[in-house]
Amino acid sequence: MKSIFVVGSTGFLGREALEVVKLLGENYKVVGITGFNNLEILSEQIRSFLPKYVGASTKILDSLKEMFEKAYIFDVENELEQVLEDASPDLTLFLSSKITSLRSIYNQISNEHFVGIGNKESIIAGGEILFSDQLGNSLFPLIANHLQFFNV
């Protein structure tokens, strides 16, 4: 079974990625998701996919912890790198906005994990390093309507 971690699961690309995972069937398991402040969508995704790890902003952490005792609920802004290391997913999709995940993207690639990026800011800010020959070929850019082609 392949494990998938979706950073930015509540946004457009994140929701699309989770729909693709459903289509891929039982050989794929969503082990982690993160959303920033969208408690409603994140709660629906937790119920649907039963991830082990759920990251969010401090604004909604307490609500999530009360609602979902079985998941490890974490502060996405401060704990993402450590959680990704613990989860060690086969594929991590970075679909959140801004460059806040750049270090986590770099760490995943450095540890030879497959990474998909749908975040233009990270590609622009760190592209020279992220796409360098030294890091291998485990990184690929994702765009809307093309997520159905990933198959690690």
C-alpha cells in the first residue's frame, strides 16, 4: 500500500488530489493532511480518509483535538517537518500556498521521498535548488486537472 500526505488539503488542488486518491482505490492510503483555518472542510476530510496526522493553524487546533481524538493533531506552522519525518510517506503533495513549506519540500526530496508541488511560489523561490541534479528526480510539478496522472 502506498502512503500519501497532502499538505494543503482544503484548497482547490488539495481537494482534487484527495478525489484522485479515492479513484486510485485501496492500494493508496492518505496518512496525513493539512489545512490552515478551514475547520469544516478539514473535518470532512478527516472523516472520509481517517488520516493518522492532521495539521492546522493554532486557531483551530483545539477544536480539532476535541473532535478527533484518534488522529495526531499538530501545528502545521511549527511541526510539519517533524511530522513528515515520522510519517515517512511514499508521496507528499505540497499544494498549500506561499513558501512556508519550502524547507519541508527540500527535506522530503533530500530523503529521497517522492514529492509533488502545486505551489508556484515554492517553485519560483526554490526551483534552482529543488530541481538541481544533486537532489535526484523525485520531484514533479503538479497543475490543476493533471493530478490524475500521478502514480508512484
